[in-house]
Amino acid sequence: MLTLLYVLFVSAFAYASWQAFRIYHVGRSSYALLLLFVLVGLIYDTLTILIGRFVGEGEALKSLNGGRYLVHALVTPALIIFAFGVLRNAGVTWAQTRTSHTIVCVFATLLIAIGAYEDVFALDLHVREVADTVRYVNEGGMKGPPIPAMISIFFLIGAGLVLWRRTGWRLLAAGSLFMLIAAGVGTGDRFYFGNLGEIVLSAASVLTARRFLSRQQGIPSQETARSKLVPIDDHS
């Protein structure tokens, strides 16, 4: 049953990745490229879970699952930079400065370092079988929910709320909030709820990228919008 579910998950992430690639191809936005990296990582994550039963317990599957944790450590915080880029393109004033951009990038890098400790250097994989899936889970590192992932989700929720207030666009906030709920539900043997949340967040992120990171779909910044309201003297 879960194998069929993960076939759908992999297909959904593959489609989302294709759409993200098209957005990047049109707008050449580095923020859209970061989203694409995240989505490709999620293909790897869910595909590894999907093929686990066929590969079987052993070093090969253990290595593949080690890659899953490496992917999560390296690419999940990239969503913070992606969301910040959306705010920049949406004309949010504080997101326009080089200082804010530097702070966000440094913060995301710090989260990557924390994730590398949890999911790479302190990696301790143990096999776990749930229904018809076989995968390895990390029992090393810091206990509790993954800190970088949770902080990334909260940042996305905050960015989504700012975007909602600035432009009326609700999808990023809604998708991020759904991800937070799914992450809370998707613990232990219900891990697949977490992947479901990732699909909803991915869909919301792709649609948001299409709205704000594509050259054809972008909206004017606040400064541009104000300039259009400046009256032009009629000397005729």
C-alpha cells in the first residue's frame, strides 16, 4: 500500500521539479534554481523509500538512505533563501537591501552546518520496516525534531504571511502551515504524512515561484508602483 503511495509521491515531485525548471528557464532566477535543487532532493528522498523493499536491508540501502539525510541537511535551508527571494521580487522593502540578503544567506548556511552535524557527522542509521517499506532512519545527533527543518518551516510561514499582507497571495503561507501540521503528525510509523506535507508545500512553492520569479509574471516593486502614481505635468 505504501509502495503505491510513494509511486505517486515520486511522480508528484518529478512534475513539480519539471515546473520549477521551466520557471527557472524563463526567469533565470537563482531563487527558482534553489527551489529546483530542493525538489530534486525530494525526488531522491522519496525514490529511496520507494525502492527500499526491492533493494532490501544491507549496505547498499544503508548508503542510499545516508544520501537522504545528506540531501535534507544541504538543501532544506535553501528554502529560506528561496522565500526571501520571493519577498524581494514582491517588492517587500526590507528585503531589498544587501544587508538583509547577507543575513539571510548566513543564517541559512548556519542551519546547513547544524543539519550537517545532525544528519552527516552524527549519522547513526538503523533499519526500519513499516508496512511494505524498508528504510534506514537516523538515531544519532540531537534528539527531537530536526532543528534546521523546523526553523525553515517557520521562516516560510512568516514569509508567506508577509507576502499575503503585501500582495494578497496566500498559497505560500497556507502550504507552509500545512507542512508544519504534517510534520507534527508524520512521526514514527506515520512518516509518510511528512512527505505528503512536502508535496503540498512544493506545489505552493512552485506556484509562488511562477507568480513572483518568472519575468512574465513578476509584479512591480513598491518603488516602481509609487513612481507610477507620480502625476505628470501637462504643459500643453
